[in-house]
Amino acid sequence: MENWKNLMHVFVTIFLSNFASLLVNPTIADVTMEAVCPGKDECSLSIYLSGFQQAIAGLASVVMMPLIGNLSDTYGRKLLLTIPLTLAIIPFVILATKRTTEFFYVYYVVKTLTSTVTDGGTICLALSYMADNVSEGKRVSAFGIFSGVVSAAMVCGTLTARILPTDRINQVAAVVAIVAAVYMRIFLEDDRRMAHLANDGVEQPMLKSTTEEERNESLKTTDLMKLPKDMYRLFKTSNTVSLASFVAFFNSLAEAGISAFLMYFLKARFHFQKNQFADIWLITYAAATFSTMVLMPLLGPILGEETLLCIGLFAGFLNMLLDSIAWAPWVPYASAFLGIFLFLASPSIRCIISRKVGAHDQGIAQGCLMGIASLANVVSPLIFSPLSALFLSDDAPFNFPGFSILSVGLAYLIAFFISIVIKIQPHCSTNNACNHSCSLA
């Protein structure tokens, strides 16, 4: 694989960054409940707080992610990557200091603000950097390995959270987040000249200039007025990009529902605590690591990312279906093994869109994907917060506590049906003769 040394530094940075984030993930439900509803296993306020935070951060990220991606096309990935890695440190430091109710609300406000950049910003810029350094034919494997590194960080973070006492977790997370930022600044190279390696057989840049100098001058004038036009051109590149964008939205809608509300459902349904959450996430992310680091590089060149996308989305629906009707505490553990297939979806979407845009537009392409995910983060709490609070309360219209979780599964199912349309479309080779006949694909 090209530029392996540069990719290794990206992998290390992403591993450390996600390790810090996922280290606190199994504890956040307990920390929130302890701060706002001490002594209770059910609390509508905690659900609405989580949903509000997700919505506000997502709404701002809809603009911030494409903007960050576009700016990185001009000023380099390394400079822009410094921003989310640095901002991610602050919330950890706050909870590492104290976990009283007052400190929790300070953390809540700061986390909401920094999430507008950190949630997706690091991933967006890292993927753009990889697209600069990996040829189009090898991106499915590279993106699969990238997702495997993220999953491995999740496994290690969750396992560490299982071992560490709760009051030490944020302290360790803060230290690791600082190491991630420092490591990136020292070791990561930012040579935009390497981007030509990614330009074998992909379409021309959507932002066209007659010369490279004119294009660079145009990009230097990037502003918020120009950004929507660039995004529109991206989505109109082809039907495949448009359909993949819809798939990305519904997939992100489901992922946002899982991350925000599944733990509260399991806490109310089976009285799960930090250790049980950690065990479930550990199974899920271990399966995901095997999937993205082993299955995807092996099966991607054979089956194609469109087929892997269909498999991953349908596995997501089955996962949520089983969780919604869970009749015993062991059922969520069993359904977590579907992570072997579930985590094939996101890297497949990224690869499909990445190969449809030019080498110079990878930043805005990945930024738009993260913007779509952020939009889903806005919509998700509007749908799932009221459903979760209603069906976990005594005022539910019918006895189905997992109805909101089933609704998350339906988002996966909608994405699955759209992905089938992508799969059955005719595919083009990269020669010029085929480009015109398949311009709608």
C-alpha cells in the first residue's frame, strides 16, 4: 500500500483519539444519571439532555464538517486536524477534575460546543488524508483497515473502562487525548503533492479550473457563500453519489439512535450498569475490528463495496430487531455479535463516494458525508428522544419498551432498500468511452 509510513501515523492518531472518546462511553449514562437523577434507573430528563446535546452539535456540524473538509483542501489536512484533536481534550479535563452536578453541567455545555467540530471532524480529515495517499483501486481495503483501527480503539477503550474505576476514567482519557494531538503534530507529514497517487481512474474534480494555479487561487477564496454551491455540485456528480448520500443519512440516523438511547433502554429494561455496557460494547467492537480489518480487505475486491454495504445495513436492522424484543439480559450480548457485519456499512459508503470524486475534492467529499451524519444527529433526537421517554414511562400507549429501538432498526431497513438500488445500477470502467455512457450512474 502506498505511503504506508504516512498511513501508520494516521492510524496511530486515530487510535489514540478514539480510545480516549470510547474510554468514557460506557460510563456516560451512569455519570449523567448520577448528576441529574441520583438514585434512579429511569429518568426522562437524562434522555432529553442527551438528545438536545446531539441535536445542537449535529446542527452546527452540518455546516462545520463540509467547511472543515473544504478548508483542508486549501490549507492542508494537518493544520485543520489540529483543531478537533485539541478541542477534544477540554471536556475530559472538566470531568477529570470533579463529577459534581455543577461540573457535569459545565462539561455538558463545553461538550456540546466542542462536538460541533470534534464529532466527525477528526474522522473526516483523516479519511481525506488517506484519499490523498492511496490510489482509488486500493481505497476499499485502506478504508476497511481504517475502520478496523477505529474498532480496535473502541475495543481497547471499552476493555480499559471495564477495568478502571469510574473516577479515574476521564483522567486517563484526558492524558491519551493530549498524546494523540502531540503525536499528530510531531509525526504526521502534510505533503499535498502526494495527492496525485489518488488520481488514477477517478473522475475529474467537481470544482474545475483551467490550471492548477487558478484552482488553488479559487480555493483560497473559500467562504460560506461558496460552500453550498460546492456541496450541490458534489451531490449532482452522479446518481450513485446522490443515492449513497441518502444511505449515509439513514445509516447515520440509526447509528445516532444507538449511541444516544440504547444504553438508557438497557438500563431501564435490565438495570444494566457500567460493566454490562462495557461488555456489550466490547463484543460489538471486537466483532467490528475483525470485520473491517479482515473481512473487508478480503471480500471488498471480490464482492464489491456495494454488496458489503447491503450486508452491513441488513445486519443493523436484525441487531435492532433483536434488541427491541429482548426477553432476557443475554439477548443484547448475542445481538452484539452482528457487529461482524454491521460495521461494513460506513466504510463502504465512504469508498463509494470517494471513488466518484476527483483527487482534489476528497476533503469536501468526506466533509459533506460528515455533514450528512451531523444532520442525522439533529433529526435523530427529534424522533427517538420522545419515543424513548414515552415507551420507557408508565404512560406508554402500549407495552413495548423497545419500540424506539425497533424504530432505529427501520432506519437501517430504509437504507438497505436504497443500497439495493445502488447495487443494481450499471457500473463503469474508468476509461473515457465509458464515462459518458455511464454519466448517470
